[in-house]
Amino acid sequence: MPFDHSKSATHRLARAAKAQRARAGAHLSSIGLYPGQENVLKALADSDGKTMSALAAELGVQPPTVTKMVTRLAANGFVLRQTSEVDGRLARVSLTETGRALIGDIDKMWKRVEKEALAGFDDKDRKRIRKFLKKMEKNLLAANGIETPDDIDDLLDVEEAAE
């Protein structure tokens, strides 16, 4: 009997991720951003002046993807990319005041999408979902040969406690 992928957990996860991205995109467009750009702005809000390669590593994307996003964000006045005076190959990215002003809106957008996605779930189920998704992420990273720190669960639990 063939495998019915439409009933698999990974298929449902992919569909949910696609729906989440579309919903977030609708909210992001109202503040002048495209999906993914909010992650760059949030990363810079946490620690400004990152290199392009540091941003790519933190976001889990390829350097050309970060270059494209930063170019668009800079064109819209949200970030500033400056080449290092010491090493011309190195560029640092910083938030502009306009970009920094969007951080509160991004946080509101994420809270809204979270609320929409988890409507009808009680607190216990919400915790369970986060736990299951963390485990799936760890499993898939391991299958790709990507090591996760031993304390990743502790780090993720700290993030949950802050919510």
C-alpha cells in the first residue's frame, strides 16, 4: 500500500508553515515588509551592527539571501549597510531609526499570528505543541548532520518562559 503523505505529520507541518507564512505576510505588508525581512530587523534589534555572514548564520539562510534582503531593506531606509574601513570585504548592517521604529509593530504582528494560529487550544495544548515542534526541529537538524547544543531545550524553555 503506498504511503499517503497527505496524512503525515510532516505534510501537515509543511502546510501549517505555508499558511503561517501567508498570514504573517498579510500582516507584514501593512507595515511595508515582506516575509523574512522581519527576522533580519529582529536580529539587528537584538544585536546591531552584525556582519552579513553573522546574519546569514543566525537566520539559517545562505549569504546571497541575506544580501538580497539587506539590499531591499536598505533601499526602504530600514537598515544601513556599511563596509568596514579595516577590511573592505566585510560589511556591517545596522538598523536605522525607521527600522528600529518597526520592531514594536513586528512584535505585535507575531503575537497576532500566534493568537490566530493557536485559537481554540488551551494552555496545556499550546505547551505540548511547542514541545513537539522543538523535538521535530531537533530530529530534522540531526538528520541533516547539524548538531544542536546540549542545552538547546533549556534555551528554548527560557524563550517560552519569556512569552
